[in-house]
Amino acid sequence: MTEPIGVYTVRNDAYEIATLPGAGSRPLLVRDPEPRTLVSALTAHGRASELVIDHGYWRNVVATPAKPSAGVGAGGLFAAHLDEWVGSVLTRSGTAKVLSPSYFVQAGDWAALDALVSALMTVSDPRLVPFIATDAVMMGSANISRFRRALAPLDGRPIALLFAAKYRPLTSKPALTALRTVLAAHPGAWLVGVEPLVALDAIAHGAGRVFVGTSSTQRFPRVPGCGGGGFNAAGFVPGLLHSELLEMRSPMIYADWYISTRAPRCTICKAPVDSFSATDQSKKAIRDHNIHAMSAVYTAMTAMAPGSLQLSAHKHRLSGLLAHTALLPRVPVTEFDTTLRNLMRIDARTLPIPPAVRALI
Ligand SMILES: [Zn+2]
């Protein structure tokens, strides 16, 4: 079976993650503008078969109708150029794939999006994955119909999608609802740069593969011009997946939540969720934990309702929300994860929600 959960990371962390024991078999998407060295190293390590490269043009360059992507010449000679481009960046011996070198489609720029889709329609090299990186505003109620029409020519093709924002894309009810409808129209699509909750819901609604970011910059992509989040404050401890609550918070937050009780331990690395610190070694342990915890969470989700991934995802969220009741009243409901609560509010439109959970959303 195809492994649905992949990891999205950057060049400097890629080799370490690719060679972690827990992440050893996980599909890996690496953002690297000059990937030859990395591809060679991971090919030598036997990891190229599940390796995908993102050159990251979308982070800095905005698509225009005349120039929607790198590797695309003027005059409509898209096919030769994009297929030639992939040949120039991947060696023949490697089996890695690469996202198309698409530029970023700004919110509402339909002419640029249509030009990009036209270019992607002509891709024939199976190593090149047609990629659309755009503003999550496209998933808002004012744009979603037009956005879906723009993507329609790509029906039946493998595509990868990334949604960026100035701050935390794919957390609102309209965006999360729209994501389900887009995935229904493009079953098997890849979703790049998301957090675990969105990843699980996307798989349940048809995504073929999701790439969960190893840092908040890769979990919540920023639109060009908004920076990459800059330097974190001294003592910053990255987000840690709490597999029982389905939260992804800094262990410092968990320390506060569990100040008067014993914090739960990860069943795999055995570490209490509030035990990590700001040292390099601890941050590495967090990256390792997040990958193995994500696999465990996915396994737990699929066991919730065998035969129906959507019902599994829903029941899994119910269980995650109910686990929060142990934190009440010290931690108010409003501090619980916004995405988790919004996904449950969307579920509540069609599924019966127990009163105990209704009180939490
Ligand atoms: Zn762990």
C-alpha cells in the first residue's frame, strides 16, 4: 500500500531525518534549490525511491501569465521546456521525483493560474509532479468556485498543492471545507506543507499523500514577501505532537497545562510531552518524536472505523477533543486547538456530536 504520510523538510535537516530509525521508510519531500548533492547522498543511502524535491521557487517568485513557472519559455513551448528542465535536475540513475518549478500564484490572479495549469497540462515526464502553490485565500467562499474551475483541466492527473498565508493557512472553517471539496475533485492529490490534523483530514477525504512539515515554517507556509518567520526567540522549543490530544504545541505549553498533574508519555520514545527543552539534541528528539507520533496517530485513526476513513477521522477527533476534558477548567476551551475545533464544527453539520464534545467547540 502507498504510504500516505510523508515528511516535508529543508536541506539542512534532510539527511538527518532520512536516516532516523523511525523515519527511515517515510516518503521525504525536501526543499532544496540545489538538490544534486542531496539526491546523490540519499541515493547512496538507498532513500531515493521515496524522495521528492521542491526547488522552492514559489517562496520568492510570483507567477505571471507570461511566466508562471521556471523552466518555461516564452511562446507557449511549455512541454519541451518543463520536461527538459526535469532532465537537467535529476540524474538518470536516481529514482527521485521533483515538484514542478512553479512560481507562486497570488490570490485572485486567475490569468497566472490558468497559464500555470496550461503549462502543467503538457508535462509528460512521470518524475515531474505538477505543482500549484497559491494563497489560501483561494479557498475562501469568494474564490473557491473559480479556483476549482481553474484546476478542472488537471482532473485525473497527479498534482501537488500547497496553500500559504501570512499567518497559518488552512485553519478556518471555509478553508478546511474547501480543502475537502478540492480533494474530492482531485483524488490522489498530494498536499504539501501541512500540520498533522489537516494531513489526517486530507487523507480521509482523498489525498494520496500529505507532507507534514518538520517545523512550523513547513507546517504553515508563508506567502512570498511575508518572510519565513525570522529567528525564533532564545529558548524557543518547537511544537511537539501530543498524540492523545491531537495538539501540536511547544512542550513549554504542555508544562503549563500539566503543572499540577503528571504529563503523559509518548508510547514510542517514552518521553513525557513536557520534557523537551531548547537544546539542539532536544530539538532533534522533537523532530524524531513528531514523525513517529504522526505514524502512530495515523494507525490509531484508521483503527477507529475500519472501512471508512472519513468516519475514522471524525471518531479520532472526537476522542482527541474528549481527552481535553481532563484539562478543564484550568485550561479554558478557547485555548484548545482552533483547527481541531473547526474540523469538529464542520463534522457537526452532517454527523451527530455528543453534548460533551459540543460543549468543547
Ligand atoms: Zn515519541
